[in-house]
Amino acid sequence: MIIILKRNPDQSKVDIFVEEFRQKGLDINYSKGETTTIIGLIGDTLSLDMDLLRANEIVEDVKRITEPFKFANRKFHAEDAQILVGEGAFGAGKFGVIAGPCSVESYEQIIEVAKRVKAAGAKFLRGGAFKPRTSPYAFQGLKAEGIEMLLEAKKVTGLPIVTELISINHLDLFDEVDVIQVGARNMQNFEMLRQLGKLNKPILLKRGNASSIEELLMSAEYILAGGNSNVILCERGIRTFETATRNTLDISAVPLIKRLSHLPIIVDPSHATGISALVKPLAKASVVSGADGLIIEVHPMPSQALCDGAQSVTPNEFDAIMADVKLLCQMENKAL
Ligand code: PEP
Ligand code: MN
């Protein structure tokens, strides 16, 4: 971290300021020029509050040289991480596809979708049991019963299951869930992230719809710093001025996150657009952008879906998407 001081600062105040950093175990690189004095801080500056430093009367500006995250930082983990679950994996040359309905609606529905997405090449079954809905009057999910149905579908197909945790109070119900999804709305539920950091289970962390890439990585940092290194990131669209789509898919987040972090990053083209016809082109774009997987909503009859029908593709449409995804994965040297 670099701290630029105001012109002609009071030397006694500078001495006190610098001593505080020494007390914290940081090494100081002090450079006094004719007009500018610069303090370089060497060591672990992650816990320093930049705004507080800036508020000091002798400080002109503060700049971070390294990112404020360590465990999620590629600088400290040169190799791509790979998260293995069942027969599927994300990252380091592996492309994982998660597919299934937005919400688990019935035993028949989830079994039918599970069989179809498995046949098409998906390695994971998704399905919301607890649904975070904007309206309290909208379908809230089948809850514990929904998780039971997912586990039945897992028994029938062998597909590991991915489902969303919306309250840490429900964690007991997630013992047999293979991948716990943290949804966009909970990306900054820091207490939940801390608790998930204590588990040894893969966490699918979705980007909040108004969160920056750095904020997403800082949320991942909460889980990683707790000791759980199994984090899969997910770009699912962010809110912009554009209203033609539900969200705007930030495709540039994929290659950018791959530079910043070793963690796998997958794309959700369903929530990113809200329009089923756009899922295929954006799924293809995701593969080519370097993503490590996809999460796609599939419903046997989207017009009858209790949640997110407009963005759900049919099993037949999913077959067609997977055919293209497979070809593109070959081109990108990624194994499905
Ligand atoms: C979902 O996956 O069904 C969901 C609610 O996603 P998000 O948190 O990205 O909105
Ligand atoms: Mn959904």
C-alpha cells in the first residue's frame, strides 16, 4: 500500500503516523521528495481501512498495489483450482454443467428433468427448495420437502444436487446437499458466508446483481478464509439501465475473474437475461469467454412453471444447447 502525504506535513505527526504502522508489524519504505512524501507499507495491509487513512489530516491519498483479497487471489495460487463433485468438476480444464428447474415443484417434475438433463450431459441437478422471491405472495418453494425430492432424484439418476440456502437456520437440512448455492441476494450475507467457511462442501457463490467483481471476490474470501477452499463463482448478470433483459450479462467478468483469481467461474445465462431464447447464444458465449461451467434452468413445461418460466428452456431445447456447448468445449480444450 502506498500513502501519499500532503505537502510539508508536520514531521511530529508523520512520526506518530509511521510508528503506528511499525507497531502493526509492517515494514516502512519512506521516500521524501522535494514536493511529495510517500510512505510505502510492506506486509499484510489487508486489515487497514483506506478511508480511515485518507481521513488523516496529513494524508493526500492512499493506493492499494495488491488486491484486498488473499485467499481468492491468483497471485498466491498460480494454478487453477478444480472443484470435484461426483463425476463432474469445475475448473482446471473441466467444464461443469448444472441444470434443472428454478424450483422443485413435484416429485414427477424433478425426476423427469433430472433424467433429461443427465441424458443431455449435465453432471449436476439444480432445483430451488427455498426460494428468495421479491414478492412474499409468490411461491416460496417446497422447502424441506423440496430437498427430499432432490435427494430422490439424486438416487434415481446419480446426479449430485445443487440448491440454494437462504437462511443459515436451514443448514441442518443441507447435510446431503452436494453443492450449496448462495444466491445473488445473499452474496453479502457475511454471517452466512462465515458459517459456510467452516464446512468442507462446495459453495456456489453467485454475484449480487449490484455487486462489483471485487465485492464478489471479497465474499469468496470470507468462505476461503474460514477454511473452505471449495468455492465456485457464478456470473449471473447485473442490474444496469437496460430493461430489455432481466439483467445484463457481464461476460467480461469471466476472463477478468480468471486473471484475478484461481477459482472456477461459471455463468448463469438464465437469470442473466430472463429470456429463454437468449440462453443458448449466451451459453455459447460463456464457453468461449473461458467459463468453467454453466447453470441453466430447464423445465418440462416452462409456461406452467411456478418460478422463472420465461427464462426456462425445455428439455429438448437443453439438448440443443448441450450439443453446441460440447463442440465449443472441444475447441476450448475443456472436458465436460
Ligand atoms: C436461482 O438460481 O434460482 C436464483 C434465485 O438465482 P439468483 O440468486 O442468481 O437470482
Ligand atoms: Mn430462478
